[in-house]
Amino acid sequence: MKKVAFYTLGCKLNYSETSAISRKFEEKGYIKTEFNESPDIFIINTCSVTENADKKCRKIVKEARNICPDAYVAIIGCYAQLKPREISEIPGVDAVLGAAEKFRLVELLDEFVRPEKPKVLASEIEEATSYNTAYSINDRTRTFLKVQDGCDYSCTFCTIPLARGRSRSDTIENIVCSAKEIAAKGIKEIVLTGVNTGDFGIRNGRREDRFIDLVKELERNVPVERFRISSIEPNLLTDEIIEFVSRSNKFVPHFHIPLQSGSNRILKLMKRRYLRELYVNRVNTIKTLAPNCCIGVDVIVGFPGETEDDFLETYTFLNELNISYLHVFTYSKRVNTPAADMLDPVPLKVRNERSKMLRSLSEKKRRRFYEENLNVEDYVLWEDDQEDGKMLGFTRNYIKVAAKYDPIRINEVEKVCLKQINENGKVEVEQSDSTILA
């Protein structure tokens, strides 16, 4: 049978969907192989959050052609939905499939015989109404389980609603079933992911469930060590969710909460559904109920119209907030978004300087959070990942730790004491009475 290789760009949701699509191929008898092992078919799952992601897609297509000039190359994902004709003109592309078609590519592309002209199978985004279950497996120690897709929000900088369609979800029953399948494979941690995860519960345009209902059912019915919530909007992170996680034996004390700006003026221009005061309230509630909780923050710098005062307001806001790390995104203009037509664009040099300042602040925040947790006992899930000969893992509250490599401990949860931060920024640990690191 033909060999197929996959390459994924972008978010955790993309990784879960790539894994689900790869299982469809294996069910049909195809052999999954590595990208550089001369496959007969390349499937490239794309992202289009930034302009750089578009460029990466072109580079991966070129690499695929260098590896195997006669292979079939199909492009799926957000970029494929947004710019199907443009992608079809990239030298070496054989097929482009949109959001409504990507999960049927095994059937739609038949025997994967290279066509004379690239096939473009991309419906209008309004036709992407079905929900496709997806989770990653055999790719990482933890598994990303998709619980929601699409977005009904209209943030002025974002193309995701154009690339993935309206918000929609699976049933709680089906997600619990998938989580049980994952747990049965020996996976210790399941990460719940989606485009707008906290908006879980919409089916056929109507709200049928709440995210907290799903969380409670997973805790009650799935025999897995850990659940982690990948990202959740501050206006959807309710006190009920925070309180439940703070008491949970399975849901770990870690929230990743997008902020995007610490300036209310910029938040309004972005059409975010909250102001900074709500964000402060969420952080304070978390830290009151779970003082050791890790809080990650998404922030965009250089949004059109962002003045020096706006940026300094964001910097000061984040500096004073009791958070653990930042994911910093430099604003890039996206076609067909309201922000693309806004006045007063911020020069790229200034955007880059502001990004550098926030990334430096992130490192300071992360180190302080790590220092606050030294001499504390916690449970680490060891991963199949190494750095300088040491194995790596994460505590429940997302502190990255290091220990002497021991293959028997991979994918095991172990109680340790966090002792010191090493030169690579990881925390060295002790195991009960014996020191792990020599």
C-alpha cells in the first residue's frame, strides 16, 4: 500500500485533527511514515493566524517536492479554506481541501493519482457545519482532545471564523467516549482543545450544554490521571469553572487565558468581549482559590492604532498581574479582517521592539513563578523528550522539570520535590529520599 506522511502547522487543534485524519488513512490500509522517508502522499495541515504561517506552507511544499518529486501533495487546514486558489498555484501542489472537505480527503481524492491541474475542493465556509471528532494519539505523551470547533466571535484581527465557520460541538456523551478510548491506550494526560473551548455546547446553532457540564462528566467518568484546559476566554471562564478546577483531583491547576491587550481602548478596537477589569477579577479569583495555579496569557502587540501609551499601559498591567508566562504575538495584517483597513498602523520595527520587551517580561514572570514553587512537592508526568541528556516533564501546574534520563519512567507520573532552577531554565527535582539528578 501507499505510504503517507503528515506535516502540521499551527495550533493544538490542528495536531488533534491531523492525528484523526491519519487514522482514517491507516484504516484504509495506508502506511503512515515520516516526512523524510519518501512517502507516496504528503498531507500538509496549515494555519493562517499569521503571515509567517502562509510562508511556511510554501516552504513545506517545496521540501516535500525535494524529498519525493513524484509524490501527491494535498493541502488542508485554515490557509486552505481562506486562499484555496492561491495555494493551488504553488508549484507542486496537487489538491487543496477546505474546512468542509478535509475529513473526507481519503474518499474525495480517490487513489491519489497526480492530476494534470491541481484539484480545488473548498466549499464556502457556511457549508462547514458538521462536527468531526478528533484527538491526537501516539504523537506525544499527552493527548489533545478536540471538544469544540469554529467561532461566533468577531474579533477584528482574526480570520478563524472565516477559516473554520460557526461555533459547534460534539455531545458530552461522545467526548466522554473518546476520552475513555484515550485513557485505555495508557495516556496519562488529556488536553481539552478547540477554537473557542469555553463556548462548548452549541449544536445545530443552539446551545445544548455548558463547558462546566462537560468538565464534570469527564472528571466523574474517565479513568485518566490528568485533564488540562488548553485555552479559555476570560468572559467564558466562570467562577463555577474556577472553583471546580481548584477542588478537582484530575483537572490540573493551569489556565491559559487570552488577554490580547491591557488597554481598554485597544480591547474595544479589537472587539473583544471584556475589559481589563474583568481579566483582573478572573486572575484574582484563581489565585485566591488555587494560589499555586499557573496562568498563561496571550497578548498581541502592535495592533493598528496602538500608541506608545497604549503599549506601556499593557506592559504595566501585565507586570503588576499575578500571572506565570506570556504568549506574545506580533500583529500581522490579515486580508478580509476589519483591522486590515484600520488607520495608524504600527511600524514593523516598533512592533518587534514591543514584542521583545514582552517576551523578556514573560521570562521574568516564568522564573518568578518557578522560584515560588521551589521546595514544593508535586506530581510530574515524564515525557519522551530530552535536553542535554536529561528527561523532561511537567508538573500539574505546568512547571517544566528535568531529571537524569531513565526510559522506564517515560509516561509515568511521579511525586517529586522541586529543588533548583538549572541553567536551561528547567527545575531540577528530588524523588522521595533519593536525588534523581546526580
